[in-house]
Amino acid sequence: MSTLEEICSGLLVEPLPENRGRNPGLPHAPTRTPHLTAAEERLALRNALRYFPPCHHATLAPEFAQELRQHGHIYMYRFCPPMRIKAYPIHQYPCRTPQAAAIMLMIMNNLDPAVAQFPQELVTYGGNGQVFSNWAQFRLVMHYLSVMTEEQTLVLYSGHPMGLFPSLPSSPRAIITNGMVIPNYSSREQYEKMFALGVSMYGQMTAGSYCYIGPQGIVHGTMLTLLNAGRRYLGSGDLRGRVLVTSGLGGMSGAQAKAAVIAGCIGVVAEVDEAPIRKRHEQGWLMEMSSSLDHCIQRIREARAAKLPLSLGYHGNIVDLWERLVLEYQRSGELLVDLGSDQTSLHNPFSGGYYPVQLSFRQANQLMASSPGQFRTAVEESLKRHVAAIDTLAEAGMFFWDYGNAFLLEAQRAGAKVAKEEGSGGATEFRYPSYVQHIMGDIFSLGFGPFRWVCTSCDPKDLEVTDQIAATVLEEIAVGVSEGVRQQYHDNIRWIREAGKHQMVVGSMARILYSDQKGRVCIALAINKAIADGRVSAPVVISRDHHDVSGTDSPFRETSNVYDGSAFCADMAVQNFVGDAFRGATWVSLHNGGGVGWGEVMNGGFGLVLDGSEEAAKRASLMLNWDVSNGVARRCWSGNSNAYETMERSMEAETQLRVTMPYAVEDQRVLDQALDQALD
């Protein structure tokens, strides 16, 4: 077994480590199909070999070539460490600065088999959300971090560590970019080639920024989505006896079952792959599982009648489940579902993100590798059936929303009729809303978003202390705010008070809640003081999901409720990345792709280490204020009334904050009259 010291020693090649190949006991990524030419295959092999001295090329070249041909990518399995990869307490990492040790802890948590979807392929979630492109990069990064001083910054290009460069103690310790491709070449097909060549990488959101905290990160957001969906669509946040039907129990989608139970409803989640269903059941995140549609229908009826929370995993295709619900409705007139959504990885529809109903799981994987064109056709036909079943149930009274996974976008591309009636919507609008447009968008515009922290001691007692700190802070600041803001505070106070009993932790000792600008700053400062006082035993990393107020420009998700024509502009995410960097972040990242897919999104994130010092408090206050107000200002300028009011309050609280505020056109006839006159 290797140790942390050995992992941090660099890319050891004398002697070469034993090539143990792939671990058959772990789930593995589907075969990629980059369609490289012979010249491109040679280039991919040459690019991989440049990590190693020429004396080893004759040994490594054949196995790398085999990986490329067999799996569509060179992962360098030989260099995957034999030790258990997980978040170890921060003091165990060899380092010269605790900031670097904190980054190492976060990296290893992202690759923990209990957390990661395909750990040996370095995929954290989403089917292709990479932490690194290969294991050589992992080992080099760990080495650089172990020897880094506070006057150096590690620069990473799409997983590749370019090296340590001199910088200032106030500079970030790491700058990460993933998938920064010239826009005209940012197509899905070009990506597959570039990833196979080892020159670019899809970091999803928090995979490539090392800030994923397991499915807890999405449980909370999903719970809030369900509660607010109930308030909007069903007239109540009381979801007892209400049924949610959706799909996906793998990476981030694995949170849906747990969130449904916490929200109080009946969650039925379809998943074609047996491994993640069993994983979620063993973790206690899924109450029941079944491969029988008859049994699923029976359990839905029983749970509805008893109004008892239930999470039921259906091992099968989501289209079969939807079509069976249609059949039950047609037979009896009984609508067995109230709320519907989807979390298949449709940002990656033709490489394992979506499995067509016509094929078994095994058949689909075989066809995906042997005949990508036929597989694509099968996916498109399945999507059309998928939408048709949803349409029938929606017409009967079910409320359906797109969960930002590109479901409606890919369904439209497949030929399904999901567009709004002609002239009734913009380029980002479909017949069904995205959850941002109808549910979470207004919450973002109030400045609320997914704030999270990780206790680097890995001690549950520290997490309990920080939970108590956060709840107390929110209770104190919830006094004297508007009703809309108070509702959000109360939802999150309830969440944090109950988080411990729901056993949210998978991997690192982490917590997430939704908070606004004031709440984030106050919680961070209170935790930092607790570290200084010794109530928390080790540094705490604060971060957030990229799916937030300011972090992501995504016209079909995070910015889908921006209607001034700027939904396809990415200034906000880029400005956020830059602004966080010089306001005190320990590391920052900027990604092409995430959630909706490559070429569809720009997003960024940060990590900031709280160590109890006054310097850490100053950094946290300055950076967190910017990290939220940047996005609120953008949403305010686009015409969002919630954001306008939020920004007014922010400027009153901070005299140095001055934002350009929009004037609304109060009389719309002015526009028509002006345009008519211009024609004359």
C-alpha cells in the first residue's frame, strides 16, 4: 500500500509501479468514441508519453495505445495509487502551507470511491466530470502542492499542471481553467477529440474545481426546489402524499431520493444501472428498490394513501416508468404523479448520459461503442417517447420542469415538440419551464445560493459546531427582513437543524445551505472566530456550487430567467473568477461546460481556507461580498425586480458599493411609437 508521502513524491518511475489495470470491483466510465484519425492516435500517444522519460516509452506506449483503443482515452491506470483515496485529516498531508494541504484534501475527496461516480477514470459525477485527465496529472499536482510555498501559485490547464510560478502571499495558491476552447471550436465532436488527445478536459462544475462534497451538495438544492415547486404549483409546501417522478441515482442525481423524503413527499426515481441504485440503498439514501413496475405502482398507491414519505428506486428505464403511469391514467383516470422532472446526464447524451428505452443497459453500452450512429438514433427516438408520455400526464394535471440537465434542449434537437407556441417565448424558453425560470431564479435574485464548508479535521464534532454556528447566525439575521427573504432563511434553518439526523455526510465532513450575501459573510466570520477560539480544531474550507447567483452563465439553466438578450453572454462568470482571485480566494477555477454541457455554459468557483486569522476574515468578507453582489447586479440590470430590491439593500449596507441601476420603461407604447416613427 502507498502512503500520502509516496503519493506526494511525484511521478515515481524508478521502478515503474505495477500495472494492476482496472479494478473490476468499481464502476467504470463508458467507452468514449473520439473517432481519431491514425495521425491523431499517434499524437494522443505522443502527448501521453511526454510525462515520462524516454527509457520507459517502450513499456508504456503499448499499454497506453491499448487504453486509447479500448476505452477511447488514456487514463494511465498503472499510476492509480493502490491506497484508499479519500479526504484525510489536513495535518496528515506533507506540505509547506496548510492552504496547499486543504486543496489536496479536497482533490482526494473528489476521487473517493464513496463519492466519485467512476473513480479510476477520475470522474466525480455527471458521466464525464473529470478531476484530471489522467493519473500522471494527479500525482504531479499532489507533488507540486506538497512542496509549494505561500509565494507560489500552481497553474493548471484542463487538468495538466503547468507548474509552480512565483506570486504573492495574497495571491491564490491555484488557478484552474478547464475546457477553455476558442468558441468556434467548442463543439461536442471537437471536445471528444481534444479530450482523447489529452489537451482539454470537461471539469463539469465542482469536479474540476475540487469542490464537490458528495450528493449532499445537491440534496439541499433539490429539497428547496421541491418545497418551492409545491408552493408554486400545488399551493402548499406541505408535500405529504404528493408524488415526484424523476430519473437518475448516479452522481449528483443520487440526491433526489434523499431530498424527496426530507421534503416529505414520495419520490420514485428510475435508474438503468444497478450499481448506483445499490450504492444509494446501502448508503441509506434510498429506502426501497424494485425492478417491477407492478410493485412500483402498488407502492405509490400505498404511500399516497398513508401520506408517508418514501424513496423508491426503480431499476429500469425512466421511459418505461412514464409510459406505465400513462397507462394507469388511461385505464382508471387516476393521476398517480403530481410533480415530474428528469436528471439523466443529457449534457452527454450519446456517451452514457442517456440510455434509450429500446435497449437494455448492456446492449446500449455495446451499441454505444460499436455503432455510435445507431446509438444516437436510438437516443433520439427514446427522447421523443419520453416527451410524449410526459405530455399526456402534464395535460392531465402533472407539473413538469426541466432540471437544467439539457433534457428539453436535447429533446428538441431530437425532434420532440417541446418548443413554446410560435412567438410566445425566447430562445431559452420551452413548453415546460426550467426550474430556474419558475422556481430557483427568484431565489438567486435575492442573493441566495449554495454556500458550503468542509471541516479539514475530518472530525464530526467540528461539523456539529459549525452547524450550530450557522443556524444561530441565520436565526439572528432573519429578524427584520422581507417575507420572501425570511421564508428562505427559515427553510435553511430547518435544513441545518435537521441535517445531522439525516446523515448527509458522504466523504468529507462537509455541509451546505442556501444563504444570501449577508448570511454567507456572517457564517464565514463566525466559523473563522470559532477556529481562533479553539472551538473548531482545524481550518475550514468555504466554497459554493458553481450553480449559484454569480458563478454560472448558462442560458438553459442558471441564467434562463435573464430576458434582456444577455442570457448567452458570459461576462458574469468570467468576472466572478477574476474578482474572486484578487479578493482573497485560496484557489479559483473557470470552466467551459457544466450541467447543460460542453459549449453551452461558462462557470467558475472558488475555495477559501479559514484558519482563524484576521487575514482570513478580511479575505472572506471582501471576497464573499463580491461573489454574490456581482450576480445580483447583473440580474438587476436585466430587469429582475427581486434583484433590484436586493441591490438597493446591499448598497445601503455597504457605502463603497455603487452599482448602475436600470430605469424601467413604464409605458410600453413608447417603444412601438418610436419604431413606427422610425419607419416613416
